[in-house]
Amino acid sequence: MRRAPPWRNWRLDSTVKWRTAGSLIFSLLSVMAAQESSVFSTEVGLLMVVLSHRHELDHECEKLEIPKPRMAVTQQLVKDIVDSKKEATVSKRGRGAKNSETAAKVALMKLKMHASGDKSLVQTERIYFQVFLPKESKEKSKPMFFSSNWSIGKVIDFAASLANLKNDNNKTTAKKLRLCHPASGEALPLDQTLASWISNRESPLNNGGNVILEYLDNEVQFLENATSYIE
């Protein structure tokens, strides 16, 4: 049998080799294209998912916790602080009221031990005060007791005699000695009873509390700087 020339075999072998190599390259490129297409599709899909879920509220997940607006959180924080302060204030007021009540009871006990007054008055009628005297007096104050049934005018006259104060209330032009409320400085009306001020709801006088005696002009109805007498 006649053999093919060497050059012919080389061409045939090369052709086969090139064809085989071409098939392999084509297959490899197809696989790579398919992978790239898959990756691209996946990336596009992920991108679409990300875009569609860029706002948490858009996808309505069951376990989604909707974040509270910052302003709402701040307002709630401020409200909690205010509420805590209110509770503390109420608590302090409660303690303050109890402390004042206890202090008044202690003051009343001390007054009863040292107060001057009409010894013929029955105990149930007696109202005790620490009476702060006019600025020009030698003594700053003096403990006294009066009848709850007396008028303010009679209380003034009796207190003036106990403290040896000049009393010209029966003279028209002279300054008048007045009994004044320790908080407001109001000159109490002469014709009202002491009991009516003890039971006064708005600004009562307290049994065991303070009152002020001072000289005022006829037209003056309030004592200025009432607290300066008691400090």
C-alpha cells in the first residue's frame, strides 16, 4: 500500500488537531458565556431585590420591626424625665406637708409651756401664737394665747397690754396697731373673730403658728416685708 507523503500526514494531523482545539475552545467559551450569563442574571436579580427592598417598609416582612422616628423617641425620653420629676415633686410635697404638720405640733407644745394669756380661759378656747412685735420693740416676739371667740380688735388690745406696747387705736389720727397675717402681711379686719381666721380655707392662721403686730397708717391694709419679721 502506498503511503501518503509526510507533508500530507502533517496537514491531516494538523487539521484534526486544529479542529479538536477549535471545538475545545468553542466549548470553553460557551461554558464561560453561560457562567457569565448566570452570574449576570444573579447579579441583576440581586440588584432588583436590593432595589425593591431599599426601603424596609416596601417588602412588608412579618418580623420587620418598624423603627420609631427619632423625634418620637426624644419626645418619649423628655416625657419620662418630666414624669419622674413630677413624681419626685409630689413625693417632696407630701413629705413637706407631714414635716410642717409635725413642726406645728412641736411648736404648739412649746408655746403651751411658755405662753402668756388669760388663765381663766378654758383649754378648748385657747389659741396659741408666737406674736412678732413691732420693729421698734425691744423684744422680737412673745408667745401668747387668746380666746378663739375674741374679735381681732380685742386680741390686739390684749396683746398690746401683755407686751407693754403703746396702743392708740382709739385715736383717729394716730397710727394703728394692727394684727397682720404672717404670710401675706394683710392687716386683719378688727371686727372679725379669731375663730374665723383659724377656719379660713385660703389663708388660715394656725394654732401654734405666727402672727405679727405692727403700727400702720389708717389707709394701709398690708404690711410690707412680712417675712422679715420672722426670719
